[in-house]
Amino acid sequence: MRPNLRSQIGKPRTEQRETKRRATSGEKGYRVVSVSLYSDQAQFIDDVANDLVRGGFTKANRSLVMQTAIECLRKELLEKSTADVVRSVLDYQVRRPLAAASSRSATPDVQGGRRESAK
């Protein structure tokens, strides 16, 4: 049984992790989780899985790539405080390149904050 998130608020991160470990110990099950990815991120995951297959890891797939990435992230963040985790995520998100803005010529003319009405 998964611990209630509200019961974890305010607890030290190490205590939260221990509670989660106890709740899942002995269970080797898995959950299907849906996530949203940008196209380039999804393509990268596919490319890595294909590289693994070409390299002889015939059972490689997207799930394996994502599980490996999550374990790398877990290893990096496991002993960090909540504030350090937030800082790490925010630092990365600030550095992440934004998608190219669409051309202004493709958007309706705007004057004074309002669209020009068709006459």
C-alpha cells in the first residue's frame, strides 16, 4: 500500500523514503504510468532503445531506457534535501532551451493589446 502523500509532508526526506521502502518491500510489481514528453525527448528515448538493440541488447525498449534514466536520477537526488531537489529541478528547467517562437507574420495583427476586427 502506498503511503498517503499528506502524511509525508513535513517529514524529513530520509524518513519519507523509508516509509515508501517499507510500503513496497517484498513487492516486485510494477505500475503503468503515463507521462507527457516533448517530441525530441520521445525520439531520443526511441534512439537509445534502438542503439541498445543494434548493440546486441535485443530486449531493450522504451521502458528499459526510462527505468534506467529514473535510476540515474534517483541516484543523483536520493540524499539531497527537499530544497536541493527543488533547486536541481528548477536549475535544469531554467537552462532547458525553449521551443522556437512562431513567426509574428503567422499571428493576427494586434494593436493596443486587441485584435484588429475584420471590416
